Amino acid sequence: MTELKKPNRRDFFKTVGLGAASAALPGALLPSGAALAQPAGDIITRKIPKSGEILPAVGLGTYLTFDLLPGAPRKNIQEVIKRFWEAGGRVFDTSPLYGSGEISVGDFATCMGINEQMFICNKIWSTGEFLADDSHAKRSFEQSQQRLWREKIDLMQVHSLVNVDQIVPVLKNWKKEGKIRYVGVSHHEVPYFGALASQVERSDLDFVQVHYSIQMRLAEDRILPAAIDKGTAVLVNMPFEKARLFKIVQGRPLPDFAKEIGCENWAQFFLKWVISHPAITCVIPATSNPMHESENIGALRGPLPDKEMRARMVKHMETIPGFDKLQEMPAYPGKSYEGLIRRAMNARAAQAK
């Protein structure tokens, strides 16, 4: 396999196009600032089972929220990253499929001086021209290097299990060559949970990423036990069920017992429930709202619920109308993310009319 070259700005502009890149680079218009403040006090951490490396238990996702159109307001994203970092967050999850998400992460982090300190979780969605062809995966990886401004990526995951039996061996080779540090797979749709569990059980993975929340607990049946058995770290996507959990609790106060685990808001209630499961390494909620990020990252501190408290939390949620029908609700109620993904979806819908 050809050695991947270190990214540089000339290659970056070739990759994404000079005009699009200059318009999409948020930090290109920002001065380099002083080093961000370091977190004070203890935070909740977890070990990666295969290595013992320690990660904060709350990370930052980027799907839709970091996908920005050229020229769109974007200082809110910088503030989200700043608040996340200064509160102790280190794990960022992104993907080439997330529009301009990689660019937003890479350029802001570089301008803030934190790029090499981040734990970057990225993904590969690749088929190839023929069976066992890794050229698509290689090009995707090189593009991610350039967008994220990183020579080495911490974790590469097979996105949504696409071509997983061919790509996992490719990622393992990259790990041996020092291009990446960890290998994983991901999915978020329940019909694929069986296939995801099978990968954990037989592929000797470092990480698995799965959909898990106080409402969607099916990962507990097979995936989480397999992860514990195999020593596989677990990333959790969709802990807020695409904002639908917030919709059903809108206007409702937290239950009084939430004080026992240090919850100040519903975000911390939902996140602490997730990270208190012994299999979970890190949860990766996404937001473009700095105030919401402050609420999310607050879950890194204070006590976690034990088994009895977890059951009590679920029981309370089951008393709230709509909880049992949450999966039938529209995603992201009351929210709109205008990025490259949304623009492409709108264009496709217009063509279909």
C-alpha cells in the first residue's frame, strides 16, 4: 500500500476546491488566540479496554451541527468547541459524510491550538471498484487528513457497516502502519444491531459505535454484553434521540431525585444515564448551540446513577406522555440545520416533484 503523505494546505485546496475551501474555512478569518483554559476539578473518565488509555466520558458529535454553508455564521461553532474543551471534553466524532463537518472541526481546532491534543473519531464509507479494492478508502482517508489537518487519526470506524468485511482488514493494516491508532465499526439503525453485534463478537475491534439512549435500550441485549466480553470500547450516538427526548420533556421540571446524581438539566439526566452503563466508554451528543454544549458537558462531573437509580430514571420517563411513541416522532423537532447536507436533500426533493 502506498505511504500516505503528510497533508499540506496546497493539497487541501486541491481536494475541496479553492473557492469552496476558502469560503468554508471558519478559522481562516480568525486570529490565533491564547491557549484554552484547562478544566478544573475531577471529570468522569473511562479506559479504552484494549490499551488502558483514558478518555473523558462525554464527547462531541458533529452530524448536521457542524455542517455549514460557505459564508454562514459560524462563531457559535467556535464557542461550542471552546466550552467543550475548557470543561474537559477531548473526543470529537465526525465523518466525510457530514458535509463540511470535518473542515469545521479541523480548522477551528487548529486555530485554537488544540488539534494534536484531540481524540479524533472518524469514519470510512467505501465500496471500491472491485472486491478488496481499497483505493476508495485510501482517497477518503487522505481527504480526511487534509480536512482535519491531522497526519494520524485516532480512531477510524467503518461507517454504517458499509463493506465492513473488506474495510476492517484495511483499517487494521493502517493501524499496523501507524496511520491510525484504533479500529472500529458504527451504526445507528436498529435493524442492523444484529450485524453490529456480530462484528463485535468476531472481528477483534477496538471500538464499536451504537445508538443507545434512555428510550432506545436494545443495545443492552447483545451489543453491550459482547463489548464487555471482548474488551471493545463503546461510543454512543443519538443519546437525545435526535432532540426528540427534549421535545417530550419540554416545560417539565426534573424529578426531585435527579439532584442525587448532580443533574441540573435534562441533558445531564439523559447523558448520565447513558455513561453510567459499565460498557460505555464515551457518549457523543451533537449541538451547534453553546448554551446547550455547556449543559451537555456538565454531565462530566458529579455522581453517576447506580443500577437502582438507572431503573428509577427509566420508570420516571415512562410516565411522560409520548415516551413510548418517541421513535415515531419526526427527528429534530423545531430545529433546522442549513448545511451542505440539507441543501443537497432539498435539491433532490425539488427534482423529485
